[in-house]
Amino acid sequence: MYPSLYVMIALLAILPSTIAFTPFTASQSSLRGKPKTTARFGIIDDLKLIFSEEGRANRRAYEEAEKDEQERALKEIQARRRNPEAMEQYNAEKNARREALMNERAKWDFQQNSNPNVDPKTEWDRLRAEGEIKIGSDLERDESSSRLGSEGLVDQRIDELLPYIDSGYVPEEDQKREGE
């Protein structure tokens, strides 16, 4: 299919929903005698921008910048591969990152403990008191997502940081009922 046919299909799909709306709405002040209109830009205007000369120029500039960044990264990799000292340093840094990641993951092995006599919360409390693990308000938050009193979002799942994620938690009352 041709690109212009895609545009026509998109416009035909959107047209029924846009007929019910007008691009201008009357504000409260116009109802009191002073006419005032506010422009509302919708999807049609977005499509016009995307397929306009300006939109094409923006896409070309973005693609060019992305291509330049990839070429710069490729040249950096090639230069590192030609230099044995730089490659050795890169491998040492890579191995250090991998080891740190494995050590971080090993801290959470208590979650998979299948021994029913061992409570994962005991180890979790100890690691938390030592500052080895961080949860909740201790975690770094994304400031760009903080709005209206929110502290912001955290970039990982919080439930994975709790002691009973892999074993489940059953209250003691339920355990006593099952034992009867």
C-alpha cells in the first residue's frame, strides 16, 4: 500500500469521531456576553504536522542525530578493540559490573529458602537494618514523575523486594486451622 493510502485510511477511521467535536469551544466568559474562543488541537492537526514538510524535516534531523550517535559509538568500540590496554580495562570494568550484579542478586537468595522452619522475614529485617537492601521510601525516585504531592515513581517492582515474594505468606491463624 502507498503512504498516501495509509493517511486516507487513518483519516477515514478518525473522521466519525471528530465530527461530533468542534475545533473551538466557547469559554464561560463568552456566555456572559464577551465572545472568546479557545483553539483545541486534535489528532487531525497532529497528522498534518507529522506529514507536513516541517514534520519530515524533524524526522530527518532526528534520524540523522541517531545515526551520528551510533557511528560515534561504533568508532569508540573499534578503537577500543585495536588498543589492547583499553580492551583489558573494558573487560575488567565489565567483569566488575557483572560481579556486582551477581552479589546484589545473591543478597536476595533468602527469598527462595524452602525450609519451612526458616522465616525469610528474619533475614530481610537483618539486611534492612544493616542497610544492605533498600525498599519503599529508601529507593531513588524519578523526579520527572512527581506531581501533586507524589514523591515520584520507582523504576523497579516493589513487591520483588519483599521477603515472601517466592514463598507466599500465610497468617499464623490460618496455619493453626490447617494443622487442626
